Amino acid sequence: MASAGPKSTQYLIEQARRVASASLGLLFPPRCVVCGRVGALLCTECIAAFASIPKPCCPVCGEPQIHTGLCPKCREQRRAFDSIQSAFLFTGGIRKAIHAFKYQRQRDLAQPLVSAMMRVLPDPHRENILVCSVPLHPRREKERGYNQATLLAGELARAWGLPLAASDTLQRTRETESQVGLDFPTRQANVGDAFWGNQAVVGGRSILLVDDVCTTGATLHACAVALREAGAVHIQAVTLARAT
Ligand SMILES: [Zn+2]
Ligand SMILES: [Zn+2]
């Protein structure tokens, strides 16, 4: 199947897991992963305090800068994506929440994180669109038990009423070194040719590409190259946070 609707098996499994998790929540009330307050996994005060992205931003890669117009990197090199929009600056509370979401198995954070994200991001371009997430290498996904970007993409697709791509639509074909601490050219070389897009699914379509954090945009660029090669006509990337 090319794409999975909101009532797919994956969705039903996720709903069943959520019901089980909610029942557990009655016995062990959730605590905010940022401030520790009892009541919700992410409290409204902490969400309200998430840092917004300084303006102006580059209209293509979304990098905050002093002047309006394209940033030096986008002037120098044409990006494979059309735009990147991030909801928050990767610092303080959102940084702590993303850490819990990725490394402390707090997968139920996907829903509150996405509702916070949607309050900030503009409505996406909708024509012939497919929601797709940045894939992890299968080995890393198995270790973690889930791909945080896929959980975000699933919640976004559901909330925006958009079709969600099946997990084999965009694949990571080789493992890459961690991007932490690498500069932009090294990051780009590190993730180049690491992705493959399924032409039968993405050909002629607009893609809403979802990831948790964008740092230099090198990973999103590499994914967009693969999606373009597979025939995607428009690629809009959205991320929860932006590291600068
Ligand atoms: Zn809190
Ligand atoms: Zn730029």
C-alpha cells in the first residue's frame, strides 16, 4: 500500500498502547518532563515558556539571521527542499522535553509536542501532499524501539487530516555517524547518499517532511535529494525545534 490512512493497523496499535498508557496514568499520575509538576507529561506553563525562533529567518532554510532574504548558505548552494520551518528554538524546556522524548522512552510526548508545534507553524501547503518522516537506520530504530520523527509525523498527519506515508517510503540506506559536533560540510558529506525514496509513492507529490530537530539542515537536504530523485515536486520540511 502506498500510504496508510488514519485507521491503519499502525494507528490502531498506537491507540491501544495509548489507552493502556492512560490506564497506567490513573495509578501513576504523569509528571511534567520539564519541571516535574504532577498532572501532565508536559504542563501548560512549560509549553508557554518554549523559546520562539528569532526573526527574520531565511525563507528557504529557516536559519535566524540579521537581514531578510536568503542566508549565505542558501545563496551559495541551491537546497533540495523548498523550505524548513521550525516551531521552537532548541534550548531550555523544549530541549529537555525532546531529550525525554528521544532517550527516556517518553513516546506519549508526541501528542502534546505536536499540539504545541501546530500553534506556532502555519497551515501546510496541502495539494497532493504526503506526510513523511526522516528515517532512522533500522538498527538504531530497533535499539530505541521507535522513531521519534515518525511519531511526530503520525500526530501531525492526524491533526492536520493529511495522508501519512508508509514507513518504507523514505529509507535510510546506510548508517551514518552521529551529526553532533560536526560542521555543515562534514554533516553534508556524512549524510550524502544515505537515503532512498520510493518513486511509486512520492512521484509527482508534495512532501511534508518531519523531523524533531534541525541543526544545519544537512539531513533534511539529503532526504530531499532522495525524494527529488524519486520524483517529488515540492518538499516542505517542518521540525519541532531548531538548534543554532
Ligand atoms: Zn512543566
Ligand atoms: Zn538559508
